[in-house]
Amino acid sequence: MYETPITIVGNVVNDPVHRQVGEQEVFKFRVASNSRRRVADGVWEQGDTLFVSVNCWGRLVSGTAASLVKGDPVIVVGNVYTSEYTDRDDIKRTSIEMRATSVGPDLARCIAKIDRSRKQTEQSSSELSGDGPDDVEDAAEGLPPAA
């Protein structure tokens, strides 16, 4: 199957929805990406807006569900596709959807604090043996590695 990878920079425009689908969780939200262009006299002119429905599955759900709210500036990477459906008035519609592989804050437009806490089951054996990233941070601060 051919997939179309894309990166979208925009804002979350709705209250995200976290729900269960069978035995899996999904976190859904919409992103609006606005284009701008500089016209001949040097003034920026507002262009068209692209609206995309974003679906997060798997490990991406916990981070996005704990972090994102309406209005947040985001950068979303994933595969885009169209979804066809019939609305309540029996009119055929098409929407652009994206299955996200990565979602993060747009640090050009916000400040974010990274929470590095992890579940015990996600820690790698290198972290448990004392070769993990926490030891690098401790060493950089001049502290001995945690026991």
C-alpha cells in the first residue's frame, strides 16, 4: 500500500476526543494550518486554510491525550488520506484525515516543558543497567548516577 507522508504545522481547533475503539484507544483532534504569503509591497497576506482530522493510535495516545487542548500550536507528522461519507442530509462529503506518527508542540509559537517520566515497563535494559539517559543528565550536572 502506498501512503502519503506529510507534516502539518497549525493549531488544534476543537476539543480533542479520547475514546475506546474495540480493544484500542484513539485520540482525535482537528488541526487548521493557515498559509501566508508576502505580496509585492512586502506585506504579508493571509492565504487559504487547510483543515485536517488527526487520529492518534498506540503509544501516541497517552502523550497527546495528556498534553493537547484546543488552541495549542502543533506540528503533526503522519500519513494523509481522504475519507468519504454521507452526511445527515444525504449529501456525499470528503474529508482529509491523517494517521499521526508524531505530534509535538510548535516551539516557535509556544514554550513547552518535557516530562520524561515513564512507566517501568517502557524502560530499556540499558537504563536499568545504569547506561540510560538519566545518568547522562546526572553526569552533565556533576552528580553521581542514581543507584
